[in-house]
Amino acid sequence: MTDAGPAQPGSWEQRWHPLREEWVIVAGHRQQRPWIGKTVAAAAAELPAYDPGCYLCPGNARVGGAVNARYATTFVFDNDHPCVGVDAPREVVVPPPPYRASPAVGVARVVCFSPRHDLTLAEMPPAAIAEVVDLWRGQTRELGARPEVRQVLCFENKGDVVGVSNPHPHGQIYATSFTWKTFETELGASERHQRDTGRGLMADIIRAEQQDGRRVLHEDEHVIAFVPYFARYAYEVYVVPKRRVAHVFELTDAEVAALAGALSAVTVRFDNLWRMSFPYVQVLHQAPTDGGDYRAFHFFIGFNPPLRQPTLLKYLAGPEIGGGNFVSDTGPEAKAAELRALAPVHYKRA
Ligand SMILES: [Zn+2]
């Protein structure tokens, strides 16, 4: 082993993903040198602070005629094109076994992070990011209290390569009548770990990351951010409150402020990596809200960036789609070292 990962050319290393309970394959022989050249991505056009054609900017009309508030911080509205909705049919056609079906009910909302069309989390001050976290707190509490809602999924898809064409900073919320597979898996793993060891699984992960230290990007009293040992994506990052809570709304104001600072530190480094707006899928990992016992679940935020290089996507192919396990072409230690070496100030302001 070296700092960069598996040392033997042609060697594969299996790393156990304790939250997903599956192997991640780190393919050392495919490892690339750290990116040191200039970006080959086309320079992004300068965006206006307000775009009269944007359906998310303050005061603008959306498809269907609703008009956005002239909001000053964050803004939330019901998705005009939801995949789950309160109007979903309550009766479904019963299929023959082994098939099953039931109505998918719930609420889909859009969350604008800022009135500014030209900003992203990376360019927003931590105090403004804290407003976003506070909105997640309120939305998870409000939607989670609905009798038909079993889980609230908050996420942000950012960038063309994950299918988002509107650059206005925004995320989405799905409050659903079912629970999501990823969090079911994490809950089961966390409960087993608690039962077997008497300790929290995420607490043990945090301790392991602190002891190694090479993959830690940011840490303060309340929050730690790191490229996990078992990262599936090259620049995958976890942002984790140190105190175990099952839902974002259980965080104190001090923890929200710390979380916002960590989200800023991570997203600034992402943008600085190739001096471009860095695409990712950001997900809040929360327990269900159906009144069950979820004390073993440890809330955190995961960033899944699809790029390995400025114009090179991590394609999901045979191993991932067919086999169900990720093959990582790069060592998490090397990728963390790249992010750690970057300035903590956004390149546009440096
Ligand atoms: Zn806009």
C-alpha cells in the first residue's frame, strides 16, 4: 500500500462498504496520475444574476401559470411535474403473482437555494447555505408529519451531466409513501452494528477517518467531511454531523451553521479542482418519518460526483449495472489529496 492506494500494478483491492454492505473494487492498475493540466471543459458563459426566462428566479411565472414569490433567501413550491403526487390514483390494477403494485402517493417539491440565478452552493456564503439547511429541516419535519408520508428524500442534481439544464441553484424533495432502498440498507447495517458492537456504525467510520486522517477534508467541533475509505465515485464526499441524529430537523442551530460551513468547504474545493462548476448528486441520508425506532440511523449528506476528469464521466457499466458493485478506477487517498491541496477560497473570488 502507498498513499495513493493499491501499489501493485494489476492489483485489485476490495474495500468493504459497511453502510451498503457490499464490496467496492479499487482497480489500482487503472489509476491515473492526479489531474495537473488545465481544464479542457469549455469556459462557462457568465450568467446574469436574474434571468427573465428562468422558471426559478424570483417573480417569474412557471409553466401552468403559478408565479414565484419575490423571495430573498430560499423558496419552495410543489413541483409542477411531480413523479409522485397527491393526485395519484388510489386504485391500481392488481397484477398476477409474483408481481405487486400499490399507489405511489406523496409530495414532490422544488427548493430554490438562492434568488441569485448565477450562484451555486460553492459561491454562496455559509450563512446563506445555513438558510438552505434550515429549509430542509422545516420541510422534512412538515412533510414527514403527513400520515401518508413514510420518508422525505432531499437531494440536489447539479450540472448538465446529471441532466439538469437550468443553472439556477435548486434541489428537490420527494416525500413518499414508501421508503428508499439506500436508507433501508443503511438502517439495517447500522442496527446490526449497534447490536453486535454496542457502538454506532457512523461513529466508528468517523473514528477510522480521524485516525487515518488522509481523506479528511474539513473538521470542526460539530461536523466532519471526508472522502470515505470505501468511496464508489472518485470524488465522493460524506459530510457528517458528529452527533448522531436520524433526521436533519434534529440538528441544533449551531450544528446547522457548522454543516453549512462544511458544505461550503467541500463545494468550494469541488469547483476549484478544475476551475469549473462541479457537477454532483447531493443526497441527504435520513431515516423514515413513520414513527419507527430509528435511533441507530446517523444522518449525513453524501456527494456523488459523476466526473473522474473534467470531460470524463464515470460510466456505470458491466460491474455496476450488471454485477451491482462499483469498480473505482482511482484510490480514495489520491483523490482526497487532490481536494485537500486546493485553496479554501472559491477561484472566482481568489
Ligand atoms: Zn433563475
